[in-house]
Amino acid sequence: MSSDSFSLGPTYLEQAHFETLATGAGDESSVAALWRSERSWRLLVLRAVLDTCVIRPEACGPLAPASDAWQLLVRAYGAAPDSTEDVLAQPQVGIWAAHTLRRLGDDADPLVPMWLDVGYLHALAAACAVRADLSFELDIPVRQGSAMLPTVGSASVPTDRAVVRVRARDGQVDIDTGARTVRCLSGDPDWHVPVVVEVGEDGVDLRVELLDRDVYRDLRGPTSPQPLSATEITRWRVHLARAWELLVREQRACALAIAGIVRTLAPVPRRERFRPLSASGAEAFGGILLSEPDDAVQLAVTLVHESQHHKLGALSHLLTLCDPDDGLRYYVPWRDDPRPLAGVLQGAYAFVGITQFWQVHRHHAPPQERAAADFEFALWRRQTLGVLRMITTSGRLTGHGQQFVDTLHTELKAGQDDPLPPAALDAAHAVALDHYALWRGHNIRLDPAELDALVTGWRHRVPAADAVLAVGAEKVLAEPPPGLLDARAVLRRYLLFDPDAFRRLRAAPDEVGDRVAGATPADLALVAGDIEQAHAGYLGELRQNPSHVHAWVGLGLTRLDRPADPATRALLGRPELIVAVVRGLRARGAATVTLDPLEMAGWLGDGLPDLRFDTVDPAGWQAV
């Protein structure tokens, strides 16, 4: 990188921008400041890739030296700086640069030649040169039958080709595939232009590219091209237009921030209803990986969610907000796995945005959707406030971090007194207790000596306090198996968002698990309000599988009207103790674990202090 090109910009943030971001917002000025900083970060990573390739020339394989590609990139910048900046700012470039730099430092993938990753630099240079209308020739790599020129297009290439040559002269761009020459920019059937969607509402415009062919569109690593069909592209255009109209009409400032951040969407297939997938990363500022949404509202929420992650990710490149990871893991109500504090903060910031979205949207929702919107606001206000309280009392924030989280907490707490219907508050209460209890039962593991004391205590029916209160060395699984801890929450959303669909589920209870993974007929009864049927259903599930955390917690949810009862206290406050005793008995060869689940729960509950179900432990757990 020559000293007179690609000069680095500011890598600091003004106090006013920090204060704006700390409220959960992000005006155009603060977003522009983040982009300037991210540009500098991106250029530094690109330079690191180049410098490493200079001392490892074999990393370019059959391609030209990396310095040749860089010189073409510098020429393109000199001729057309704006378009070159646009190419280098693409989120997939950040994913590629970080991935390739890691490989250059520790090449641990013998199945993929290094030069296939390094060669994306050549593709970037070619793309910038095409957009600058330069004449040149340069070889670029082929991945999974696709030769990519980011932001320009891609060519379909025979799968036996690993390298193709790009030639540009007098405005004509060709790609020599060996078998034939693909005429780019001219309607050639093997040439695929980017899928760009532009939507606008009341003077606020959003322009995004739908990434379906670039192998670096996925944060998780290089991914085979998955071209969108014409029908899928049409659906995405409709969803985006409707979501954008909603956001601009209801939350214009939020829409302006999103428009300033988001540049690409990497679609993945539609998932189960009410279980969308979305992800973003600090290495890919402006890019979102997401599943096709159920509707415009869900897409609007996703855009808010992921733009929040981008803001905090960029801020974290500038400021350290929390202490280094020390192995402690924490509960968060939007994930099934224990999270490090930095991850907790990322999630909390995203859900501040989601809570603020529902706080506004519920006043604009159609009458038939108001109850659902009230529930979402009630749930995420409660959950996010709890996590922010936990973070701010964790003792592991830096000075900047403490100021940031305190401001967030104050901002969100201002909506604490917004009146909500009792039904919304009750539903949010049930869903919150459900997830917290399931998370404990799914993730927490006891020390073997403490487990022995519990099992022995139950067998001999000693006072539970003698065994239970000695438990204190629980740990959490660092990488728990999938838990599906939201099954009852999904059913709740069916009931609120689409009552007709919920009635169809109720009509075929034995098939509910096929429609909502992890759900059972007893869950349907519980959400429908048939407590007696749900109670019987969960007892039946426990007879079949006494270790089933889902059924134990479901049994506790049938007793929400008895929060002080010892059995309820154990079922919803410490279900991991119940499951530990059951598993301990079975491991010791006990033929009958328990004839009455409520007897065991009551025995354990007698040994527990009064529990508050609306708090999150700031101490965290060590991961195993």
C-alpha cells in the first residue's frame, strides 16, 4: 500500500457520538463516524494480508503475486476513488480479509489451497479496475463453479476450472473460462449481475445487495453459491418494501441509521415460523445474514436488531467496554447457551433496539395485532432491563463500559411505567420464567460431591436444607447441545399473532412437534389455558422420561398461581437440582426414580430460600 493512497481516516469517536450510541440510537453523524473508523480498520487488515503474502509468495499459488493485484487496485483508486472505496467497504470483503489473515497465520485447512482464499484480493482488484474503466488482464480464482467480481457480477464456470482470466479493454470485459469466453456486462447467459434492491419511503432510501453467489457472504466461513430464484427475489423485494415503509413511517430516526449502515443481505432459506435466523459480525460492518422472514414486521425487527450489533461492534473496535474474558459465563434470555460478558453486552444492546421498536410499533399495529405487539414489548422490556441490571453490577465493566451501560439502562427504564394490559404482562411473565428455568436445567451442572449429597439426602429423606444449601459450585456447559428452549414461546406467538393457525395446531396435538420443534401436546394445552390437561400431560411425559427438563419446567408453569409453594420454587427456580437427582438415581441403578414428581420437587423446594424469579445472577458461572 503506497503512502499516497488509501490514507487512514479518524480512529476515534467524539463524545457526542458516544453519548448518542449509549442511548441505543445512532444518528447519521454517529453512523458516519463509525464508517470512517471501520474503513481504517479494513485497510489495516488488507495491508496485513498483503504484507504476509509478500513474505509468503507461495500463498498466491498459480496466480500473479499479491503485489501485482495490489498495484492494479491502487491504479483503480487513482482513477475512480469513490467506486474503489465502495468495493472495499463491502461486508464480504471484511469477512474475507479476516478469514484469510487467520489462515495465513495458521493454515489449518489442508482441503482448501491457500491461494483460493488469497486470490479474492485479485478478484477485488479486478472488480475495482472494471468499475474504474481500466484496461487490464488478471487471473482470478474460481470457487464452486463461480468466478466473482464483487459488486460487478459473477460468471458461471465449468467446475473443473480453478482459474480464469479477466480481460478489460475499451469498456468490454471478458472472462476466459477455457471452454468459452463470458461476455460480461452484456447479457451473456453465464454472467450474473448483482441482485440489488432499492426501496424508498418519504425521502428515506435503502439500497442493499442480496448476496447469493459470493462465497464470503457467510460469517461462518466460505459458503457455496446459492443463487436466488426469480420468485425468491420478488419475495425479498416485497418484504423489504413493506418493512421499510413501516420503519420510516413509525421510526424515522431508526430507519435513517439503518440506511446508513446496511449494505448487504445474505439470504438463507426460510426457517420454522417465529424462529428466524439472523447474524452479523464486527468483521463485516454493514452486512446481515438472515433467513427469509415470516412477514414485514419480522424483517423490520431483524434490521433493527442487526444494525444495533453493527453499531456496538464498530464501537468496540474503538473502545474497550468490558474486562477480558476470564471464563465466566452468564444467562441471557435470548440465547440457549451461556455467554461471555462481551456477548451479553452485544445482545443487550441489540434488544434495547428491539424493545424500543415494539414500544413504538404497538401503538401503530392493526387492532388484531395489538395484543401480540404488547406482549413483545412487555417481554423484551422485562428481559433486557434484567440483563442490563446484571451487567452494570457485574464489576467487570471499564469506565467507558460503565458509562455506556448506565446510560442504556436509564434510557430503557424510562419506558418501565408504560401501561400494558394485564394479559400481556402475564404472558411475558410466563415466557420469561419458562426460558430461565429451562436454561438452568439445560446448562448448569453440579459438582459430583454435591450431587452425591443430594441423591443421598433424597433417598433417606433428610431435611432438604442440609443437602440443598450446600450446593454452590455449579458450572455451566461451555458448548451445550441444541436446547429448543423457546418451544412454548413459539406456541404463544402462534396464539397471539395467528389464532387460526393455533387452533389448527390444537386440533392435531400429536402432530405439534412436526410444526414446532420441541413442542408437546401438554405445551399446547398450557398455552391454551387448559391447566388441568397440561398438568396431566407433563406428568405423563415424566413417566416416559424422568430426566426431561422441558416437562419438569412445564409442570412448574402449571403452578404459577402458587409461587410460594416449595414445589413451584424448585421447578421454576432450580430445576437443575431436580434433574441432577433424577440422573444421579438412574446412574446408581435405582429402578424407580420417583412415584410423585411433585413430592421430589417439594422436598427440594423446602431446602431453597425464597427466590425472585425476575433477577439475573451477576456472578456468572465457570464454564466446563
